[in-house]
Amino acid sequence: MDLTSKIILVTGGGSGIGLELTRQLVALGNTVIVCGRDAGKLAEAARLTGAQAIAGDVTVAEDQERILSDVQAQHGRLDLLINNAGVFFAYHFRNDPDALQKIENEIAINAAAPLTLTRRALPLLEKSAQPGVLFIGSGIAFVASPGTPVYSGTKALIHHCAQTLRHQLQPHGITVFEALPPVVDTDMAKVLKSGNFKKMKPADLVRDILEGLRRNQTEMLLGQSSQIKWMSRIAPAFLFRQFAKTEFH
């Protein structure tokens, strides 16, 4: 994929991986639109990077339609949709008083929103000469994580869906990419305390993702994620026990 002069939409672009993706993509000469729920963060991200900002909640159908309508009105097409927005909750399924809300939020933001937004974006993507969709998944898609009872499941769902959509959309000229990072050194991952995982710097992660896009690498196993996938096949019980030891504070 040529990463210059593209129209790119990044969900959750106000912080973390999304902000770094935006920074590097704008620096390459692309037009990047960031969306998210926090208008203040988006405005600051736009100021820091030179991106355009559209406030909106990607779990709400009306907001998805409005964001895509704005992209249509301003640019007439979409070359790359990056489904990056996500939340990460570590809690006890039985004991946490907010468990029901956390379950619903993680499934809505991590699993349902990327898929429904992608479906709604297809008409815009089909106007591109080189359309693509990138899902920011996680290496945790390959192992159930006892400390995060729903998060790993949402990433497993996205991993499976990325494969099926890649197959279905390829005849229509749309390339579906999936990046599976390890633990990344962002605010979202601050609660994770474990010597088993080396946190990857966002700048290094994004550099590797962009290189993967250029090489047309549709499934990108980044950092320790390749080891996790390998271990999930040869020693799944051992891998599960290692994840069960992870502490969150």
C-alpha cells in the first residue's frame, strides 16, 4: 500500500496508538481524520499533528453515519479506515460492582463498533483506487486472559472477523489488514504489571505497522505477539497459566 496522499480515518485518534498512527501518517503527507468521544483530546491531537478532527462515538450508529458523511462531503472518498478505538478493563467477573457496564462497553467498542463502522464505510472505500481496512487487534487474541474476562474475547472475535472479511472483500478490491501488537506502553496498559511482558513503544509499533502496510502484510504479528501465537499452538495450557499470573493495579 502506498502511504502518501491518502485519505485516512483513524478511530480513537486522540491518544495512545491512534495518536501515534496519526502523527506518522500525517508526516508522510496523508490527510488524516481522527474521531473519538473526547472532543478536547481530539482538538489537541489535531493541533499536535495537523490532522482533522470529528467528534463522535463509534458505538452509536448515528455518529458513525455523521462521521462518514463528513468524510464524504470533504474528501469524496476514503482510502484507509483504521479501526483503532478500544477499551481495556481488568476486573473480577463476579465481584466487580461495575462488571455489567464493563462487559457491555468492551463488546460495543472493541468488537461491534469496528465491524459496523467498516460495513457503513464500504461505499466510501469503494471510491478509492487502493482501499484498505486496518483492524488494530492484539496478540491476546490467541489466549484467554483470566484477569481481563472479556477483552481477550473481543480481540479473538476481531481476529476471526478480519480473516473472513479479507476473504469476502478481496474480490471487491478492498484489502483487510490486521495488526496484532503485544502490550504497548500507553496509558491504557498502565494497570498491567508483569515481568512476562515487555511493553512496546508506540512509535516503534506504528513504524512496524506502516512497514507492514507497505509490504501488503495482511496479518502483522508484532513484538511478542508472534511468540504468543506460537505458544498457543504448542503449549496452550502453559500459556494460559502464565497469563493467569498477570497482576493488575
